[in-house]
Amino acid sequence: MMDHTAGPYGAEGFVYQATARIAEFDGAYPIIGSWLIDGVAAGLGIRESATPVTDHSSGFVPHLFD
């Protein structure tokens, strides 16, 4: 499967990534990203898009661990 996002990209090169199928929930594709500081969990973010490809306009909810 090959997908892409639109935009003024290309002059600086392209990024190619392997496809990993993700689950769809009520028409949305959530992705969880995490942050580690010195090997310790510091936060996570949930980014959600209407397509399997997330971009700068995808919804984002950050979470901070104290």
C-alpha cells in the first residue's frame, strides 16, 4: 500500500516509511506517541486522523506524567 499527504514537499527530498496497518475506531485512526527522558516515561500524545496517514492537521491530545 502506498499513500501520501499533499503539500509543498519534494525540493528537500521525500520520506518513505513501511506501512503498518492500524485499527479504525468509529471512522478515526488513533496513533499513540510516547516521550522518554533518560529512559523514564515523561508523556504521551494521541494523534487521530480520518485517514491512516496523520499530518499537521490531525487532532492531538498531549498527556504529561509527573
